[in-house]
Amino acid sequence: MQSFTYYMPVEIFFGQGELEKLGSLTENLGKKALLVTGKKSMKKLGITDKVMKLLESSSVEAILYDNI
């Protein structure tokens, strides 16, 4: 097997009002996103739709995969 290095920095934003910052946080990351969720909970709570709209308002093309 060929050796390799994989680097994936992680930033976690937690707390009231943090979701609304999603648009400005994604500005420098690119113009496409993959949102991966479970089948029911996030959609039932309205979070999936909210995230998709926030990404869209920031000109990010988002694809939803909700079969986890």
C-alpha cells in the first residue's frame, strides 16, 4: 500500500444563533456542499430545510443525502 497523509481540520460552532452564521462560515470553503443526515429527526425538526436555505442564500449548491 502506498503511504499518504490526510489532514482534516475540524471547527465546531455550538450554541444559540450559531446556525444562522452558516452562510458567512461557508463563504471561503467553496460553492458545493453535501449535507448528510439521518432519515427523520433533522427533517422533522425543520433543521434540514433551514440549512439548505441558508446554504442556498450564500450561493452554495447543496445536495441532500438523508439515508443514513
